[in-house]
Amino acid sequence: MARVRFLGPEPVTVPELGSRAINPDEIVTVPDDRFDGYVCQTGTWEPVEEPGAAAAKKTTRKEAS
């Protein structure tokens, strides 16, 4: 899962995220395959964690142990 930050000035309801209200500056988790659909809206969303980043971190931790 990827993470994005909502940049809008007031809360919005996002149907794709279970119709929940997203507040300004809130970071939300989105499906990896939908990440580009959010971050292409540069005035509304910004990337926080790219798709696969969490899996890469877990792998790195295992290798370091």
C-alpha cells in the first residue's frame, strides 16, 4: 500500500476510500495500483510513500538482522 497527503483547503469525501471524510493535510493509505491516480492531481494530493516502499523496508530489515 502507498500513502498520500491531501492538500485541499477543506475536508472531502473520497468514495474510493470507503466514502470517508479526508481532512486537509491528512495522510491516507491508497492501493498501490491507484497511487498514480492520486499523485497526478498535484494540487490536491502529494506522495508520502511510493508503492512497494513498505515492502522494501521490511525486506531491508530482515537482511540487516
